[in-house]
Amino acid sequence: MTKAENDGDLLIGAAAIAKFLGITPRQVYRLAYDDVMPHFKLGGSVAARRSTLTKWMIDLEKN
């Protein structure tokens, strides 16, 4: 991934992830807790990459 592709790819916090996915922060925590959604911890916050979440959603649509 080039620097240009990586700019803005990182989502930090449930609110940012929720806004991107169109769900509530509470739903983000549930998806993360149940290991349904790809995520990682950054400090004490839940985090994810837009590119990873997009690929995850595309893969879900195929099933």
C-alpha cells in the first residue's frame, strides 16, 4: 500500500468505525467483541482500516 493509499485508511474509535459502516458505536463494540468484524486495538481504542472493512463487506456479500 502506498502512502497515498494509506492516508485516511485508519479508523480509530468505535464512533469512526460506526460512521464508516453506518451502524451505532454499540454495534461496533459487539462485532469486535464477538470477533465478527476485522479490528485491532490501538492503545486502548478499537481500530480498523477502511480497506480491510471494505474487503470484509465484499466477502460477506459473496456468501
